[in-house]
Amino acid sequence: MRLRADRPGMALAAAVFGMVVISLITAGVWTLTDLDKQATTNRVDAATALRLAHTAETHVIAVLRTRMKDTTFNRLLRGYDNNANSSDDGIFAGYPTLGDSLSIPDTGRVVIGGGRYFVHVTDDPRETDGMPFVDANKRLLITCRGLTSSGSSASINVIVGNFTLPAIVVDGDLEISGKPVVSGACGGIHANGNIYGGGVATSSTQVTATGSVTVSVTGTKLANQPKIEVPDLNPADFCGSASYVYIGSGSPNFSSGIWKPNGADIVAGKTYCVNGNVEFQSDFGSVTTLRTASIIATGSIKVGGKKVWMTAAHPDGIVMMAGGDLDMQGEAGVTGFVYGGGQCYISDKMSVNGQFLCKNKNPHPGENYVSSSVLISGDPKFNFDCNSMLASRFGVMAWYPTIGS
């Protein structure tokens, strides 16, 4: 029997079916919209958590470079009470220098409208000595975690270190043909290479090298030691004040890229930023009355046997900084931080009361006042009490983020 298309009920069934289909489509659209909204919310929360983690990183690096610059690495690992395996291990709280305004307690630091962030210090994971509260390589792992109000989290694992370096550090081989004496609490010598020569080095701490140490040493000498990073400093980064004296084309006693100052050109209390090389032309100052001045050159610096006696005027304690070679000869003396970006030569009875770093770059900007080696000859004297602009300068060595839930 054949069904009639105009029978009552068929239209109703079709309408009901259409409504069901439309309802399913509508529900699907709303489900997709809700999922998209949730995904957007999750992305925003994840970004907020990462921003909180970055805020924690900025906070901790800032206090390490300022308020806590004199805090030892072991103390940071053990917390303010300086006791291992206690509740404040690796926590930035309890230190009087921080107070409530800069502390980061173990419950985190609240950011209004965002959430909170946490910071925890542990030993560098590259250390495998089994002593988590004793630092051995001047590196720390700082975990910076952000947590939003809705529960999303993200972490940034930051390896930080500072430049607590010995009195003399050379990036490369070091030849010692004289009899240098290095004294002070950080009166050591280190070379990222070999230390050799026919001289005798006297050190109040130790003489170390990544390679061999064949020079005679009065004190302790250690070969095959870890590398010490020598920072690649740009002299221009330390010349930004309007109060400094800028030397270049058109300045008195400056020609062919070389400034040749005499004693009258070096005024007490001034920092001289030279766009080129420096060759001292006369004596100034004395062993009892050092001239307060600093020389920072994009090129090389040559003392050239002059009796130059200086103590740093620069606020960072820099007395001499060269982007290129550093040739220090004669019966002269300086107090402060000394840096050569190229090769370095110290001889005669030169006296350095401070830290001496030689980056040993080749090629380098500036004149080649020194041969391709780094040499210490004669009877120079060094004294370093661990206090220099790099002794407490924390820096980020590496970092990587981890996005949580």
C-alpha cells in the first residue's frame, strides 16, 4: 500500500527532525566557542605566568647586583640563617639589607591583579661534588616561578655567576720571565692556557692554568684547572658621563689616532675617554702622591717607561682600560682596576694595587704595542684584596623557560 505525502504527522516529524539538527549545530557552535574562549584564557594565563617569572628574574638579579653584592654564594645557598637544611635555604628573605620591600619569602611575592612569583637558589647542577650547600664554581641556579591567580604557572631557570677573579687573569698563555710578587686576599694568577718562562712567581694564594704551569712558583701551583671567563669589556660602555673629558680629533696633543698627554694634560679628579690610542709623554704623580685620574681608551695604552702614578677617578674604580694592547713598563704605579683587551706587557718595577685582566684578543682595536704574547718581566708587584668592579657583578650565564599548567 502506498503512503500519501499529505498525511498529517509527516510535516510534524520533519519539523521535529529539523529542530534537532539545528539544536545540535547550535550546541556544537557554543561548544567550539567555549573551547576557543578557554584556549584563549589559557594562553593569556600562560603569558601572565611567564611575565611573573620574568619579573622574579629581574628582581633577584637587581638585588644581587646592589643590596646583596657582598653576600657569599654559600650564604645564598643556606639562606639568611647560614645553616644548611633549614627552612630558608635558597630563599631571598630574612636579610636586613632587603627588608620587607625587597624580600621574596617562600610564600612568594604578590603582584596585584596578576598572581605571585617565587625565587629559589640551588647549587649549579654542573657541580657533581655532592655538596649542595657549598659552591665550587661561582655559579648558582636560580629558579624563578610565576603563578597566576587562576593557577597557571611558568618557570625560568637562570644560571648566574659573578666575576670573583684573582689578581691577574690572562685569556691565553702567560710568559713569566721576571720575579713578580702577587699579594693580598685574592693575590692569585690564572691563565686560560699555559704559564711558562724562566722567572719565579710569588703568590699569596695560588698560580693556576687550564694547561700546564712550568714556571717556578713560590707558593701553590695547579695545572689543568677550570677556565675562568675573562669578560670582553667595551671601553665605550664605561664612558657615558658628561663630566668626563673626551679626547679625539681636534684635542690637544692628539694626532693620527694617538693621544700623547704630558703631566699637565692629566688633571686630578678627571676620567679621560680617548677615541684612539694613548702614549704617555712625561712623568706625573709620585709614589706618595698619586694623581687621581682614569684613562679609558678604545685603542691601546702605552706607559712607555714613564713614571706615572695614578689612582682611579672613575666611579667603577677603573684606572686604566684599553680596548687594545696594554704596555706598562717602568718604575710606575696604579691603584684600581686595570684591563687590556689585546696583548699585555708588564715589566720593570711596575706596581698594581688592584685587579689586572688581559683579554688577549688578536686582532684588536689599537696599535700593536705588545707582541703576540702576554709577558710579565722585571720585578713588578701586585696587590689585590678581592675588591674590584667585577668582584660583585652578577651576570646571567644561561636561562631557559618552562611553561607549566
